[in-house]
Amino acid sequence: MARTLETPDKAAFGIVGLDDILGGGLVRDRFYLLEGDPGTGKTTIALQFLLDGAAQDEKTLYITLSETEEELREVTTSHGWDFDPRIAVFEVIPPESLLDADQQQSLLYSADLELGETVQQILDAVDRVKPTRIVLDSLSEIRLLAGSSLRYRRQILAFKHHFARHATTVLMLDDLTAEALDKTVHSVAHGVIRLEELAPDYGAQRRRLRVIKYRGQHFRGGFHDYTIVPGGVRVFPRLVSLEHRTGFTREQLVSGIAELDALLGGGIETGSSAMILGPSGTGKTLFAIQYVLAAAARGERAAMFIFDEEIGLLLERTRQMGYDLEGLRDAGKLLIEQVDAAELTPGEFAHKVRSLVAEHAVKTVVIDSLNGYRAAMPNEHVLVLHIHELMQYLNRQGATTFLTVAEHGLVGDMATPAEVTHLADTVILLRYFEAFGRMRRAISIVKKRAGWHEDTIREYRITSDGLRIGDPLEEFQGVLSGVPAFTGKSSDLA
């Protein structure tokens, strides 16, 4: 008879993203370590862990050696939580005579006795409460009382065996204040979660976590962004696009401009990505908006994430061209959000995009622009991987993605802020060129994976009525260089 493996019973944190990373939470009756520098949110996560247990009608115990019960209650108040009476708090208080300067040198209160008394107080509290979940805050105090690495390890092992006999899930906190990185608990613990805080040159601090170890369990590896907000910790699991494949029918989407659709060989396919590339002022956002309008005309929802431009200005200038984006927003056909790259982590942004697509059935997504996105993630190599996963995720949901990229320069050789054109299925190239004493604009399609497209270059103009695209520029040579040579007999341009 074949043996089947049962899914282990797990104690959830009550933090959706973190539980997802851990495959449901922590396997019960085991010993875990949550470590991170001061300010990374260990206490908040620990309290959420106990609050989830209390909500399941479990007995829980918070053992604190470094904070008072009043301070813990202040944390819960700051997040708008009611301190559940089913959470017992035990403060480990040293003997009063330890605070007496005359007694501090007495052999009666040696380090051995201090550690022994502290441990006994902890064990007595556990025996009295009989909790199913315990938080011990923090190991740095135990480490100091132990004095040596050997005694510290022995004490941690003693804790582990004692708690195991009581069928208790234990979360131990470590603030990493030791001079040397002591990994004693890493080898003893069933699982280890590391919290980190990063300070960018500008903007709010960034926090991320990583599961270093989870014995015998599958978990989502790598770094995951998280934030501490009123209401608790929010964790944004790293996006893995392969986990979100869906079925859909591929169709060609038209823009509503016949010449643009002709350039694209009929249109852009659903479930694909298009990158609109060009210097500042060439109308990249307007081309993307053209597909937003087309989506609304088909009765579909679209979403725009604006990094660079103030939304009010965007709505006003497009209104003057006859584009009623505000009306589409009010009707629920367009979801438009301003993104502050200095405040929003890349993981949180990806989560926001995913939520809109899943909850509102969004089929057209505009990210304007990559340059603002890059400001949220200065590491170019990581940026490429992050965008790849997000675009692949959207493609697999049947959504069509438009990503604008502002190139450096105005005419001649251009430079992209990061080499990302290989990520897109279609690349639309916009250029300035000078001819007959005027600065003009040209559009061409340099790549389309899904099928045929025109290899011509067409002039276009931005007018008070929107975009106007002309015939192919067959009488010019060198348009993409910025200063073309006129070889024909006519200068009838768009």
C-alpha cells in the first residue's frame, strides 16, 4: 500500500503575504527564529502571530525580557488593534536586589544564578499558562546572561526540548545586537526568517525579508518586500509568473488609428507587451492612451500607473485633445493611479498591479514610465528581472501591457536607461527629425514577435484633435539619424 504524506498542521501568522511565502504558516509544535535589526518590525509580526492564534481560540503567551507590557499595548494601539485578553504577557523582571549597587558584586547574584532564575521564571510562566503559541522577546538578553557561546547553545537546546514536550509553537526574536553574528540558534531552529531594512539615498526606508531555513517544508525563496503600516505588517511575495498561467483566446487589438494599425500589421495581440520608446515630448503617453480608449470602446477595463506626470495635468491636457479620461475613470472603465517611486517598493507596486488585474478584470495596463519605475529600483540587473516577471504575469492573464520608456537625447543616437527592449513583444520607436526648417516626429515598428508589421517609417503629428499619422516617408533617407536627406520631388508630409 502506497504511503501518502499528510499536509502538516500549520500556525498562520495572519499576514497573507508571509503565510503565502511559508506555504500556510509555521508547522506546529516547532521552534522558530525571527531575526532582524531594531526597527524591522519583529514585535509587530510577533503580535500578529499571537493575535491570529487568539482568533483561533488558542492560548498564547508573550514572554518579554526587553519590553514592558505597557510598551506592547502601545504597539497594538498604534495599529488599531484591541489587545486580546487571550494573549498572556509575562515580563521577566530581575530580582529587586540586582538594582541595588551594594549587592551587584555579591556571589549570591552571579551570572549563573541570574540565568537560572530567568529561565525558571520563563518555564514557570509556560507551565502556568499552557499556551499553544509562544513568543520569546528577545534572545539577546539570554545571550548576555549566558556569557559564553557554549552555555547559550545549551540553554537554547534546553528551551527547545522543554517546549517540545508542551506541544507549543515557539517564535523567538533576535535583534542581532551581538558584536559577532552568532548563528547558534540557526542550527537548532526548525525555521529562520531574516528581516532587513535598507536606507536608499533618497526616499523612505525599504524593508525586505527572506526565509533562510524551513526544515522539510517548501517555501518561496529569495527576498520579499514588506512594509509596516497602521494595521500591521504587509508582505508582498516575490512574483513568479509561471505560477499564474491562465487560458485565453488571442486576438488583434486595434488602436482606432488606421495608419497605426497598418504599421503594426493589423494591431497588437492580446496577452502581449508593447514598449513605446522615444525621447521626451514625442507623445509616448498619448500612443498608450490610444489603446486605453480602444479598450473602453470594447467595453473592457484599463489601468494606468503614472510615475512621472501629475494626474491632474494629464487629465487636463488630454481633455483639451478630446480624450475624456476623467469620464472613463468616473464610469469605472479606467483605473488610474499616481505612483511615487520614492515611497513605493517594487514588490508593493507589483502587488498593486496584480490586485487590479485580478479584482477588476483589467485587460489593458499602461506603465508610464520605465524611467520612474527604475527610480524605485536603481539596480539595473534586478530591474530587468522584475519587469520581466511582471510583464510575463500580465501576458499570462490575457492582459496587454504598454510600457513607455524615455530615451536620453533628442535627435541622433539615443540611449535607453536600461536595455529592456528584449523583454517586450512589440517595440514602437518614436523619433524627432529635422526637415525643411521644422522639428518633426517619426514612428516605426522595430520589432513584433507575433507576426508581420510594416518596415516603413511614417511621420506623425500631435494636434489639438489627437494623433495624426501620415504616409510612409519614402522620399527621405536617414530619418532615424535626426537630420535626413530629402531625395524626392515633394515635401507633402503629415
